[in-house]
Amino acid sequence: NVLATMMRHAAVENYRWLARMTFDGMGMHMMASQAAGQPGASSSVSGSSLKKLGLQHVAHIVAVSSAKGGVGKSTTAVNLAVALATACGLRVGLLDADIHGPSVGKMMNLHGKPVLQAAGPPLLLPKDNHRVRTMSMAYFMESEDQPAVWRGAMANNALDKMAFGTAWGTLDVLIVDLPPGTGDAQINAAQRLPLSGAIVVSTPQDIALMDAKRGTHMFRKLGVRLLGLVENMSHHCCSQCGHVEHTFGHEGVVRMAQEYGLELLAQIPLDMAVRVQADAGAPVVISHPTSPCSQAYVSMARRLQALLQEGAEGQQAAGPRITVE
């Protein structure tokens, strides 16, 4: 029983409704019994609403992936989301899809269990800070060091429920911070979420690039649009003398972008402030807005905004698209 396991590991009293939520090949369906114990909940919801629930007013969903841990993917996702909200003025959400290693809560300085909205379907209210609405498995854990010792099916189910079962409201873009790898979690997100595209993050190091290339091939096999690459920890500039050093290699992601015909969205410098502020829950885009790192994140956010707009206009020009579910 997924609910029983969630209750044991996370002590989530407000997650009881999840036991009555199921998923099948036709989308997400709330069983008729869900309304019985929920004041204000309707026992009948339209088919289209059932399939989207909390995501029905989200314009774009963008996955941020690395296929390898330790390259700064989550830090990139958080700062990108905050930049989209603060510098671009967009309505932004951030979904922490890393069930086994959630970090968005700490980086956004958010804690505590989400509650259900008072009226309508029993959806979870996202936690927000820095003008970004968030949902993370970390909010349901009793402590930061408590693991979610779950197999793939349970983790996928939890991701579905956070994605579709959150009252995101009207969003211009929802950033999804994917866990590293090319397995169940990534396939589930690509097949179940209506992704507008994906961004792949890597350091310039050859070892990291091997996995970034695997991740790129994965998204192409899954038919997900690749919006571009991000070279994180691109170089380090000494704060004392200004000397530039390429700690993890020189322009490895630049060469990969050329090889794969992809756009290089940003080159993020290696800066201690990024790490310090992430640990403090104050993303560098907010805490050090004039730093080179922040400027790189903002530039990437503006480029992503343009790419999403171009994609939307292209779809409109192409006419209606028929999707068989």
C-alpha cells in the first residue's frame, strides 16, 4: 500500500487522499470515493480536468536533467526558476522530481508539510519562496537525513501525485528538477508529463560529458525536445588576482553542443557564493544579483523564455495536433 508506506516514512497526515488516487493508461482518475471525506470536493470532474488536475493551467513544463549526479543540476534548476520569476516576471513553479534525494526544499529555504486546498479537488498547496511555487518529497520527511527507501514503482507513483496532485494554479512555466540517470524516473517524467522540452546540465569534464551525452540520446529516443545545454562550473576566476582557471576542463560542453547540434544556453562560472547561498536557502540570483553567475542564470532564463515562446508560436502555426492516449 503506497499510502501506508508514505505514512510510515513521512508521517503525512494530510496525504490521506492519495490512497484514493490511481493512474492508468488514460491519465489520472480520482475514484468516486475521494469526495466522501473531503468537504467541498466534487464527486464528478470532467474528463479533461481528471487527466491534468493541478497541471491544467500550466503553460510549459521544462525538465532539467544531467544524467549524472554532482554536476550542479539542482542548483541550476533552482536558480533558473528564480531567475524566470524575478528577472523575467513569469509565474513559475519548481517540482523536485528527485524522490530519493530531494534538495529543493533546503535550497529554497522551505520546510514543513503541505496542506490541502480548502475548496475544490483535494490538491496540495505548493510552498513558495522567491516568487516560485514548489513541491518536493523533502516536505513529507520527518528529517533531512530520512531516506525514501522505495523501489521504482513507488517513487514513480509519488512523482505522479506531486506533479498532478499539486494546486499549481496558473503558471507560465514549471521547472522539473529530474534525478540523475536515464531510468524509470526520467522515462516516467517524459512519458507522463507534457514536456515542452528538456535542458541537460554538465561540467566540461570528459567523465561528466559521457553521461550528458547518454541523457541527450535518451531524450531524443523519448521524443522530447532538447532546448539546449548548460556548462556548469565552466571556469573559476580568482577573487584575489582575477586569474581564470578551467578546473574541470575547457569548453567540453561547447564542443558537445556543436557535435549534437544543440544550443549552448549558458556557461556558469565556478563560484563559492553559489554553494554558500544554496546551502543557506538564498539562491545566488537573489542574494548576489550582479555577480557573473547570476547574470549567466538570468541570460539563460531569458533565452529559455524566448525558446518557449518560439515553440508555442510554431505549434499554433502548425495547426491542431491529435494525441492518442
